Amino acid sequence: MAMASTSKLFFIFVLFIFRIDPNSSYEQHPLDPLSPEELDLTRTIVKDSFPSSNTTTLTFHYVGLDEPDKSFVRSWLAKPTKTPPPRRALAITRFNKQTHEFIIDLANRSIISKNVYAGYGYPTLGSDEQTEAIQLPLKYEPFIESIRNRGLNLSAIVCSAFTVGWFGEIRNRRVIKLQCFHMNNTVNLYLLPVEGIKIVVDLDEMKIIEYIDREKVPVPKSEGTDYRLSKQKPPLGPRINQAATIQPDGPGFQIDGHIIRWMNWVFHLSFDSRVGPVISVATIYDPEKQKHRSVLYRGHISELFVPYQDPTEEYYFKTFFDSGEFGFGQNTASLVPLVDCPNNAVFMDGYYAGPNGQPVKVPNVFCIFERHAGDIMWRHTELGIPDELITETRPEVSLVVRMVTVISNYDHILDWEFKPSGSINIQVGLSGILEVKATKYTHSDQIKEEVYGTFITDNTIGLHHDHFLSYRLDVDIDGVENSFIKHNLVAKTVTDNTTPRKSYWTVVSETAKTESEAKIRLGLEPAELVIANPNKKTKSGNSYGYRLIPGATARSLLLEDDYPQIRGAFTKYNVWVTPYNKSEKWAGGRYVDQSHGQDTLAVWSRRNREIDNKDIVLWYMIGIHHVPCQEDFPLMPTLSSGFELRPFNFFERSPVLKVIPPKPITWANCSASL
Amino acid sequence: MAMASTSKLFFIFVLFIFRIDPNSSYEQHPLDPLSPEELDLTRTIVKDSFPSSNTTTLTFHYVGLDEPDKSFVRSWLAKPTKTPPPRRALAITRFNKQTHEFIIDLANRSIISKNVYAGYGYPTLGSDEQTEAIQLPLKYEPFIESIRNRGLNLSAIVCSAFTVGWFGEIRNRRVIKLQCFHMNNTVNLYLLPVEGIKIVVDLDEMKIIEYIDREKVPVPKSEGTDYRLSKQKPPLGPRINQAATIQPDGPGFQIDGHIIRWMNWVFHLSFDSRVGPVISVATIYDPEKQKHRSVLYRGHISELFVPYQDPTEEYYFKTFFDSGEFGFGQNTASLVPLVDCPNNAVFMDGYYAGPNGQPVKVPNVFCIFERHAGDIMWRHTELGIPDELITETRPEVSLVVRMVTVISNYDHILDWEFKPSGSINIQVGLSGILEVKATKYTHSDQIKEEVYGTFITDNTIGLHHDHFLSYRLDVDIDGVENSFIKHNLVAKTVTDNTTPRKSYWTVVSETAKTESEAKIRLGLEPAELVIANPNKKTKSGNSYGYRLIPGATARSLLLEDDYPQIRGAFTKYNVWVTPYNKSEKWAGGRYVDQSHGQDTLAVWSRRNREIDNKDIVLWYMIGIHHVPCQEDFPLMPTLSSGFELRPFNFFERSPVLKVIPPKPITWANCSASL
């Protein structure tokens, strides 16, 4: 048994090396994700620490790199060695109804620390326990009776696991709720809820501990809900024209281990089972200084809070923290070549520890591609010089790193886009299936009560909800010590008759000294928000900086003292800035399932620490209020939102002025083959 | 002479037919732009209406289609004929210091109306008069003396024409101001202003009427300002990798005259010398109703207001209305294949009436291309069904219509993007060159006074300014009568202990009855803004609608009674809705040069007309506050902003569920040739 799993692991490891590390110039980067071998070693060490007879209840809920100190990484990067850096793992496990935290020294194969977590909240759910839990009702007599009572077919029932949140109650059990669906001639289960049944499962005991069948509501019809091409009835259409991107010189980027080099950018890309893609040590080449300069030490999703807005019995608790409760990384979808990513994409695999601690491979977890979208990097036509016409224009190109995570019904397309101009665009695309509630109504005219959503088709309400994605961005603008500056645009009135103008606006800059001064509700006051390095200035005397350019913004509308809002208090502001603290990674807290909101960005920030000329972390929230509409049925066309980090006096001048345009090419003799 | 110009015209006309109208199924669409023949006919008729001996001072400032009544167009479209529809031209001319307006019947070759405009404001500037005016200083002795005094080289001087605005003065002359630049070893004139000189030109008399040399300020150095590739000193870079899009079946769209058909969209594209691209009668195919349904009757830029924020002597008046004062259409740049538009783009030419009334051809004024940017139209991976893994995903594709307009220093990339899901994305990209002011300073530490901008390099201030683009969108959501609905998201408190939740939000919808109820400042209150057809409902009972999804927003910060703000009062709100009125096209007024703000969107709206269930027009403003930074020097990397119109219960269900994905193709045997 041990032999078999080792040889399987070895095979995976070989593939891993072959796929993404063909010509690595270093043995291991200090920020590399744990390799399958390291994951397995962690498992062995953790397992061996328990009495050997008794490890059947041991489950792994998070295993990831225990991030080395920033100072160590910086000095290692200044002088990288072929010798691997010290490597540590953080493992979070459940054993005998307790949450254990381990720090493992991988080189010495030893336990550095071991701790039982006794606070509120539980770790990220495992996939096995959910799979096991959702089968429980199918053998549970009262449920079978409920299904029979409704005239439904038990073999068409599929249940799904939902975290329960916290609403002030005292509870010391790790529980989830189940909702079941009648998946009749469709794979689109989420649109066919069996309403009126409350099922609570104790995960540690793996049994149903509460069951209430409250009321019967018709299950919506399954007709027209299946989204598979093979199930579509004619007429089909419209038809997408065939197209492919051809790059005669191959991709313009190189992948060396986890390091990606492209044009003027170099960054490290790793995979984490909780947050998905992590961009580290992103630097950009400065043509004047002839060196790479740091922009982002580490950036990733910190949490995704999705509060539904239906306060009634079976829905009030639906206030999910998708990243911390379910795990963005362990719920990824393997990307499908040619449709999830274009034909010129290169793919990378990822690994995480499964519930038993063994490495699980996610093939094609990332794709990386150059986007040639037909945009313009910069241009000018000069029409003002007599007898001369000048046109200079450069086509835009960008590098996209993509991962897709699927938390039950919703698909989240996470894109990091790098531009030669120094911009980083961070985008999320939402697709997938609405969370709906079944109803007796068959026409909106019948509805005289509050239904907490949009009536989207017969017997179906698409529930109101929000998507709040918090990004943790440990920016290092040409160095570690940075400041957060609000360049407020202030209207000025002219009263001294020196000018025919009565007014203008100017910039009144304000450096945030402490955390409270950096909490921003966007959209209310005009301001440019800049992360600057106050210690380094351009030749002209401007501090090096990067601007935050927000997209559309939204904030939580819940009462501040409402339980979900206490747990998701980071949604009160769009922007936060904190001093760097290695332990402050997840805006909703480390143990967010059933958390009481004691370990959140809002709580950390209450200390109102100093942030001026410090190592600071920028937290930005993408917020989307979602009022469903019929077009979201049965599968939602992608809705995108995002933000941009853009150089602001970081360079002496445009870093793309001297960009070398591609040679104009005409293609000939191409033939298509299937 | 007459012969020569006729034969030249004929040649142009033949080319026109050949280029964009190869297989037209109709003779002429009622919304087609004036053909070169029609432009020339208009010129002849207008010219003949004046005493023949005296037409040397006759100049043409606008000639365009006099739009037929909407009811006529709609009935024509319902039953198109091969017979051309009646065609009328609107011509605005200057003759003997007067502004004349003509409506011409082109079929009958007759004048329908002729009118002398006696109100405030002047028509769009002509190119010839600007070219003539900017030469005046070079032969003007005091200016030559000023240049000599500054030790500059007269042969390197290039001047540029600037509209003067209106600041409460009484003036009955058509004047502009000139600013001159010392274009020393560069083509980047705008970065090298010769400061301290005021030059006022009377355009009708074509002479300098005021000249003041107030002070000497050093001209910034020209070194490093040239943006041409041929002038860049090594090291160059980074290098853009070669890439091209291949479409084995050719483009997926057809151009038939001015009608463009692509996937489920059909729309009309025309060119106007004032506003540039005009999208008309855009309809989308509804697979359930098996017919095309109307979305947008007519959409185009209405005005671009660019107020600079420097109230001092030589800068206070810089409050430009780029569309109405200079003309987006007559200042377009011919698009450069492979760099302004991708290799799979198709180009169209445009024509406008030059200052003498003769047609001027702009080759490649539009490009149209399918964007395959690597995005995802929709997707879902189903992980929740035991023992089954389902992944369905469709690649995104969109159709882009692009024009670039260049008003002196700034380049505006105007994109209309259509998606199969029904979305229309309207984007503007800003590139080009900053408007700067020369200064004595060589380091920002020296600056102890307000300089109204960012010190971006030696002797150079990049001035604060705004870009406010007003779009006029005559939406027709499946019919002419529409309403504007604010779906306000309102927080509700739960107090009756029926639920553990304390709060949620819900939608409280509000239909704007009159214009004042539809003026919106975005970002202050959460709401979904929808144009709906209250007369037509989905089977579920929801009104057909389209949502407006704003991008980043900004509004003018000027005092309401400041003169530029009176003229550009449309910048006080991001959204306005008016009842359809054929004459209300340009948010800053028809005669915006030196206007007094009496003919603007803000004034029209004061009547507070009814807009509920009427033929309504949506006005959306893209707003960008621009605090320059060093990266904007010497040429600004594109900064983009925009907004989306997206179906909201317009369809019964997702219109792209049954989209036919492209066959996966692998390309072989391609060879590149230069």
C-alpha cells in the first residue's frame, strides 16, 4: 500500500517536472508552491505525529507553503543559489473533532510547531466529507418519505453542501446544511431545488442531526435548463467563426519553473489550494535605470463573500465565504484548451493536498497567453505640422494568467493581465448558474409579496445577492517601505478677479498616516489613489508610485451589526491599507466557516497601526450587486469587473516609447486540420 | 476648372462604390451618410444660391445628412425599396461674416429652407482657416521680434489654433487664439510651447487683432520628445512578439453598403464630419421569437468637453468642445492596418465636405474586426454530480467598429463593441500628447506656488484637465416607447424576529416620469439603471429592458455659474434622459464655438418633459479626471474607459445558450512572408 502510493507519486512528480519546469535555472524558489513530494512528506510527518492506530479520522483541510519571511526571500532573490532554500509547510487538519495546525520543516523532516486551535470557526471544507454528506439524505428515511410525498424520483435527487454561517447562536459542532435538487433530464441541478426541507449534517460525526420538512413547493420544470451542446434542440445559433492566433516565433514568454518572463515583466506564479493563483515578486524592467524594479511582492484573492439577500427560513444563512469555506484552489476546473483559453495558451498543472493528505493533481490549472485583442498601446497622428503627416502607432499586447474556480453553481474566471506599459489589470469574470428558489408562481403578476429576487421563469426566483472579492496586494513600489496617498481633487473658487475663470480644481495630497485614514468608499469624492515610495523620487522630484484605478464599485448594504456583516466586515470599504503582517492573509479570517468575525481585516485594522513609509498591503474589493435577469437563465453570460494598477511617476517617462513593434506579417499557405 | 473637379469627384465615387458597397442589396439607406456626389450637389446648390460674383468668402462648416423623420425611417425599414428614399442635406456655411443654414432636397436639387443664424456661437472650425491662421504669426513683425528676443529659430516655429470659449464678454467676432511651439529637432510640438504670448486672430478677417508679449519662459528641451521609431536611440525595447489572427472561413461579418451583419446583430454604420461614427438601427436576432428586435435607433458621440484647470492668463480659456468646435469626423486619422487595427480587420472610407464644399475622402476611416481576445462567453464545470464531470464552455467573440479622431495633441480611439449575448460595449481610449505649460522650474522642490498640474520633466508642467464624453443613445428597446427605470437597492432591517438575519437589501423600482427624475450622479446610491419597454413583457411578466452598466465615473468640479460650466452643463450628471427630439443632437449645442450655453442638454432638460413610455434618448457621460504623470510623457500609453448596455429581461433566456462553438482547429503549414 505504501509502495503503491509512493510510485504513483513519483510518476506525478516526473510529469510535473516535465510539464512546467523543463529548463529551470534554479532548484527551487522560496515561494514555489509545495511540490507533490513535499505535500506527501507533510502528510507523512503529520500522520506519524498521531498514534498510529487512530488516524482514520485524520483529515487535511489545508496544506500549503508556510511563507518564508519577506526579508529572507528578498535576500535570497538578491543572490539566488542553486541550493534549495529552507522550506516549511503549514498544515491544517481535523482529528478527533479538533483543529490542529502544524508547521513542518521539510528539509529536516520535523515538526516545528503543533497547535490545537480552540477559537471559533472551522477550516476549509474537504471534498470527501462533502461528497459523503450529500449522500446521507438518500438513505435517510424521513427524506425518502419527503421525496415520495412530493411525487419526485429519488434516483434523480442530487444534494449539495452549504456552509451555515453564524447568527449569534452557541454551537460547538462542525455542521453544514444540505439542499437537494431534482435533476430530472438535465445536469443543471441548481435550477431545480426541492424547497421546504431543512437538513443539518454534523460533519465530524457524518450524520444528519436535524431534519424538518416544512412545506411543499413545486420543483421548476427542467425543460430548457440543460446547457450541454449535445442537448440543445434546433435551431441552434448563432455560429462563432473559426479563428486562431498564429505566432511564428512561438510565445513571447518563457516559463522557468514558476518564474514567468515576458517582455519587461518577470514574476512568480504559484498555486494555492485556498486562494488559487498567487503572483509574487513581480518586477518590471526600467530602460533608463537598466534594471528590474519591484512592483508587487505578493498578490492574490483574499476572500470572496457572497451574501444572499433572502432572510427566510431556508435561505437566510446563505452568506458564503467561497475562498475560506470551500477553497478557490481545490475547486478549480481544469481549463479546456481552445475554449477556456485561446490556441496560443500554455498550460500549467497544480497540486494540492486532498482530504487524506495525498497530492491531487489539477491538470491545466493555469493558462498563460499573450493577448492580441486588437487594441492600441499608444498612437499619435500629427495633423498640425504644415505639409507633413506623421502617424506612429503601436499595437497593444498583454500577458494573461488565468484560473477558473467553480464553487458549486458559480464559475469565477480569475485573470491577471500584465501590460508592457507597467499596468496590471486584475479582472474577474462571473459565469455559471444562478442560485434560485422555487416558488408556486408562474407569472410575475401573481406576486404580491416580497420574493427577494427576480421572477425569471415558471416557479423560479433568481435571488438577489452580492459578489465581494477582496484582493490582497502586497505592493512593493521599488522597495519595501511605501505610503498610501490620496490625491484629492478639490474645487477652488477664484475671487480675486485675476482671471475670467471663476473656478478650477487642483490636487490636495494627503498621506494616510494610519489605517483608519486609508479606508475608502469609492465614488463619493474624486481622488487619485496612489501607492508611493516616499524614499525614492524621479529626477523631476516626484515619488515613485502606482495608481489604483477602480472599476465599478459596490459595498455591502447589510447592517453593521448583522452577523454576516460582522464576519464579512471587509465589505464596508472598497479600499483598506494595512502594515505588512505575515499572518494577515485572509480578509475573512483563517477559520471562516462558522467564524464569529474576530479574525478579519476589519478587526486587524481597528488597531489603527501606522502605515506611512512602512511595508504596506493594499486590499481592494471588487463589488458586484447582482439583481438576476432572465438572460442569466439557464447559464449566465460572463459579467466582468476589475481594476488596474498603473504606474504613476514610477518611470521617468513612458516605458513603452521605445517598444519594438512586430514586423508586419502576411500569412500564406495556412491549411486547417481538425 | 469645373470639368476637372467633376472628373476627380467621379473617380472618388467609383472608388467608394467599389470599396464598401460591392454587393449592396439596396440603392440607398435613408440613414446613409451623404455620398461624395451628394456632398458635391449640396455644394453646387448652396453656392448657386449666392450672387455668383461673390462666393470667395463662402466656406462650408458642416454638411451632413438631414436625418429623415424617425417614423419615415421605421416605415421604410419595415418595407425597404430598391428606390432610393428621399434625401436631404443640412449645410452650415459662413458667408460675409454670417452663419447660414440650408436644408437641401437632393432629389429635386432644391433649397427647402435657408436661414441666417443670428444667435450666439459659431459653427465648427474649418481646416483651411486654421491652416491659414496659424501661418499669420510667421509674417507678423511683433511675433518675429518676440521669437528673436527669445533666441529661438523662426523656421522651427509651428503654431496651433485654439478656440477661445466665452467668459461673459460681449464679442461679435469669430476669433481664435494661437499658441506657438518651437519644434526643434522633434515633431512633438505640443511639448515645446513658447509661453507668454497672446495672439488673437479674427477668422473672418483672417488677421491678428490682438498681440501681447507678456513674459519670457524657457522653452523645454526637445531631447527625448520625438516619438517616431526612427528617432529612438538604443537600447530599444521591449520587443512585441509577432502574431496574427487567421480565419479560415474569412471574416464572420458581411458589409452591405453601410449595413453590417454579424452573428445575431445587424446595424447601420455611417460617418459624420462632426461626431464621427454613427451606429443606427441596431437590432439583434431573438432565437425564440425568430425575428430581429430593435435595441438602438441611433447612437454616437454627442460632445467631448475638455476643461483645463489652469485659470491663468494664457490658459484659462482652454475649455474645449472637441466635437462641436473642431469636429471628430473631419479630424480623423486614417487607420493604419496591422497596428491601429488587427490583421483581420476590414476597412471603410469616409467622406466629408471640405471648407470649399468639395468632398474630402478619409481612407480607412473605420475598421471592423472580430475580436478573439481569449475571453470566455460563458462556462460551467459541474463538480457536484457524483461520478460525473461536465464542462461546457464557449469562447467569447465580439465585433469591434473603430474610429480614431485626433484633435491636435490628443488621440481618441472610439470603439463600439457588439457581443452575441446582446451587450454593446462603448469604449474610448485616450492616447497622444499632453497639453503642457512651460515653466522656469527644473525640479519639483523649487515649486512653492500653485502650478495647476504635475511637474513632469524639466521646464514642463502637465496641466490638470478632464475628458467628458457625452454619448447620445437613442435606444429603442423592442419598440419606440420606452421608460427609464431606477431599480434602487434599498437596505431593509428585519425587526420581527422571523429570521436570524437582521438585514438584507431589496429592489425598489422607480420609473422616471420626467427629465428631472432621470438625472443621475453615479456612485452615490446603489441602483440598476434600466431602459425598459413598459408595453412589452416576457412570458414571465418582466418588461423588456437593457441595463446601463457604468464604468469609472467622474463629473465636472467647476462652479455651476462658471462660464465653461454653463456651456458644458451636461457634465453635472453622468446620466440624462430626454424625450426624442430630432434637433437635440449635440449636448453642448449646435454652435458651440463661443456659445453662451443656451442650446445645451441642460437647458433642453429644464423643460422637465415627460419621459415615461415615450420615445426617449439616453445620454451617458464617460468622465475622466486627468492628473498627468511622467509616464504620459512624451506620449501617453492608452487609458481606456467606457460603459456597457446589457440585456435585462430583454430575452426570455440567455441568447447565447445555443451558440455554435467554432470547430477546434490546429493550424499547419503556415509560412510567414514580409
